[in-house]
Amino acid sequence: MRSTVRHLLASGVLGVALVATALPAQAATASVVTFNAGHLDLVDVAYEDGSLEIGVHDEDNDVEYGADEVKLVVKRQAKVTVPADPAFAFLGTPGVSKVWILPEIQNENLIWPGIAAEEIEAGVFTGDSLTLSVRSVSGPGQLAIYTENAVGQPNVLADSGDGLPDALALTAGDHTHANWAFDAAGTYRVTVRATGTLAATGQKVTSAPATLRFVVKA
């Protein structure tokens, strides 16, 4: 578990966190916490002691986890039909294919997935900008991360269906949400890294890879 300021402040409510939104895994893997609902920053980028780090932040209880400490369950209720609009063909056949979506707009019955750079202070990185790279996706299907504009048209941020890596631009201090869509049930592993250039020295720094585990229910 990453020792961030937010985690240290939240340590007193860890017991509440486990009871309220997470269920412990089997005894053999007691350190792994399972989430199937709630506000989670699936990618929470921090810069500490000269290193970029990626964790998973439970926003509801203000607790930080390492990516290897969580299992993320995509419930059956997340399964929908791909919108009948050719713009959504990256998800499958519009109006026909099924897809499991953790939505950009909060649904309290599902995980509400965020991407955050709130712990990055302004001025640390050149232009306050970082890059999140989706390096690989393994599993029975494909993953697409996308947002929708005011009229419901998609903006694809990453799509394993047309090749990886894909790069997402992040801004220091920002917190954003997007749709995470899986096109088949099963277990996925999604590996990401963060990169930025230090404003003071021009040095490029890159995080260690972080791998998220999702279980998509049929």
C-alpha cells in the first residue's frame, strides 16, 4: 500500500473502508481487496521522493492501495448493447454487440473509474503535463477507454483493439472520469505507466509499470 499523505490521513478509517465498499479475498490472498462499486481512481499518479508512482485510490474512504492489492469486479449490471451509432463501432457492432461498461457518469451500483494526478503539485513537471501510457491488455477481449461529449459522441482515449501502447495526456492537479469498456467476460490485466519531464532539471522520469486486475462477470 503506497504511503501517501492521503493514506496516512485515512488510516484511521481503514476498517470502515473494508466493510463499506470492499470484501477481503480468500484467506490465502488476504492482502487483496475486492471492489465492485464505489468511486475509485483506478490510476492515481503521485510524485514522491524523486519517483513517479501509480496507485488505486478509494475516494469514498480516502485509502490508497497498490495496483497489486486490489481486484476490480465489473458486475453483470454493467453489460449493455453498443449504441446504434457508427461512431461507437470501436466497441463492437453498433446496436448489436454487448459490452460491459464502467461508466463516466456515476452509477452507484458499479465502480466509478477515475484517473487522477491530484497529488502532483503545480510546477514540478514541464507544462504541468504528464503522459499515462496504456502498455498492454491481456484477457478474453478488448478494453476501450473513452469519454463522451455533450451530445453523446465518443472520444477514444485508449483502445487495445487497434493496438497498444496508447497515450493519455494528464495535467498536474487534475481528476477526470472516463468510460472503461470490456467486450467479453473474464479476467483482464491492464498495465499502465506514467511519464513526465521535471521542470527544474529537464530529466524525464517514468513510473514502474502498474497492473490492474479486472474480473468481468458474464
